[in-house]
Amino acid sequence: MKLLIKFPLIFIVILFLFNYACTDIDDDLGLDDIIESYSDITASRIKRRSMNINWLKISDKVREMEHLQYKVVRSLEPNIDTVYNALANGLLEMNWTTNTNTVSITNLEIDTIYYFNVLVKDDIGRTAIYKMKEVRTLDPNTPLPGNDGTMSISNISTNFITISWIEAQDENFTQADLNYRIYYSTANNIDTLENIKLKGTPVANFSNNVTSLSATGLTEGTIYYFNVIVSNNNGYTAPYNTISERTADSNPPVPGNSGNFMLMKVLSNSMDVVWTKASDTYTDETNIEYKVVYSPSDNVSTVADAESNGTIITDWTKDIDTASASGLGILTTYYFNVIVKDHWGNKAVYTSDWRITPEANGNYLYNHGFTGATSAFTA
């Protein structure tokens, strides 16, 4: 009888522990579900005997992200696609490491296909796996991208971007014999030669002996991923490293509080300008810049007028909402305004406001720009 009582109790305990082990990370999504959004592995600095393997860390929507650990394995066969297979068949490249998203792989064979995968586990041991990545090391006859394949971006416009790189090196050909072609994608999926050709959109044809080209006809405010293929006269090719950038946005920031700001701590020779921060579609709030000006005339109501006629209180400064005007005259009318600009230089202006500074002895005239009301006060 005691045995019959204990058995269900043990069964319940086991069931509880199993259920706990399968509990979702954030009560809504399990580790396997979440990893679907972060499962793509990319390769960079692909050479003849080495490369870097990179992945996206699971986002902070997962509880206790700092406790997540990553493990990287490789194989010569496509047999590391599941957690079980990766642990059973994978050659260890990086053991469990916290808060990382890249590893350098060395001692590889020339012109060989390798398979890589990344495992992730949380603080109670639940493990999931990314999507297996296939990468081929470079052929000995391929040119080697300069600067380890690292590129740079400039001349960012609403519809074009310029990509620059260091010229490749080739043991059998001069620079005049090397040709380059840019590819782009709106997804981070053009890291290898195979992916570039399959998923990338080419920009023009191969160009001879160049170190920069521009991608045109792009869409405003869109993130693009770029890569370059270098080819020698024997047809051997190699990829550079993917680089990304957002095209410029032509829309200015939106001033906070409908553009209204406050004039506070009004003294005979100074006052504070206080405003609600602006917002922007693509520029983070911390990177929005502000410029505060004043004038003795009502001529700072537009961006052009404010910049032409205004005396600067605070020049372009990021992420502020207060500026102090000093050195003002007694019983003098001043008009104030705040100019705001985003990462691309698009500018907007708040609604100008004005005040009359008070007398030094405490008698002052209060004027509010919105109502036009005037009242006399004695301190």
C-alpha cells in the first residue's frame, strides 16, 4: 500500500521537473522558438585556411540573457544540424562561452567545404541550436581580399551609397588583372560566394582595377547589406566581408510637445529654454542634435531664419532638453527658438516664443508669446 502511495508521488515530482525544464524562457517563447529569429550564422574573413564564424546573440527579451552560453562546432559532413548531432559529431571550435557572437577558426584545409553550427544554453541547461552553416575555404589560386576583406562606406544619400575597399592581392596577377563587382541585399545573407551569387543583387558589371564603387537606385531609409567579389583573369573569385548601412532619410525630426517649449527662471539678464525632446523615424533619440538661438526681433521662426538671424545660446549638441541664455539686457524683448536635426542633417524648428527681461530691482513686465498678454508685477 505504501508503495502504491509513493509511486504516484514520485511520478508527480518527475512530471513537475520535466515541465519546469521545458518552461519557456520568457513565459511566452521557448529557447527553440526564440532562436528561429536569430538562427542565421554568417562567415567573414574567409581565407584559404581560416575564417570567422558569427551569429546574432539572442535578444534581451530572454530572461537573464547574461547567463546564456554559446558553443561552436564544425564538421566535414552536414551532420551537425541538431543538438544531438552537433554534440555527437561536431569538432569543438569554442567551448561554452558567455555573451559572445564570433569565433576565429584556424587550421582549416584549402578549398574545402566545412559545416559549422552554434549551440546555445541557458542557466538551467536547456539547449538549442542555430541553423547549420556551409562555407568553403578559398582555392589557392584565388585572390586574397585586402585588409582581411574589411570595407568602408561613404557618400550616403537617399538613393545611393559608395562602398570602398583595399585592393586584393594575387600571386599570379597584377592589380590591372583584378576585377571587382558589388552586390547588395536587404537581408544579411550575402557572406559567402555562393550566397552572394544566389541572393545578392549585382551592381553593374565587373570593373577593372578599382577600389570603390557606388550602388544607386536604392530606397530611402532602408538598411542594405553589401559585399564585393574580386576575380582574377583565370576566373577565380573571392568575397570581401559583408558591410551594412541605412540609406539617408529626407524627413526631418518631429519636435516634441507639438513644438512648444518653455522659458523658465526669467531674470534681468538670463533665462532658461526648456523643451520636450524630438523624435525621428531612423535616428535614435540620443543622436538627435539641438541648437538654441535668440534674437531681439521676431525673425527666428523658421530653420533658415533661426540660423541666419539667431544668436547662438547652445550650438549643435546631442540629447539635451535645456539651454541657458545669459548676458541679456534689462527690460529687453527676446525671441527664442530651438532647431533640431537628425543623423542625416534634416532640420526642423520648434515654435518660437518670446519674453521681456525684468528690471534689476524686481519690477518686471511679463509677456507670453502665445497669448500676447502683458501684466505688471512687483516682486
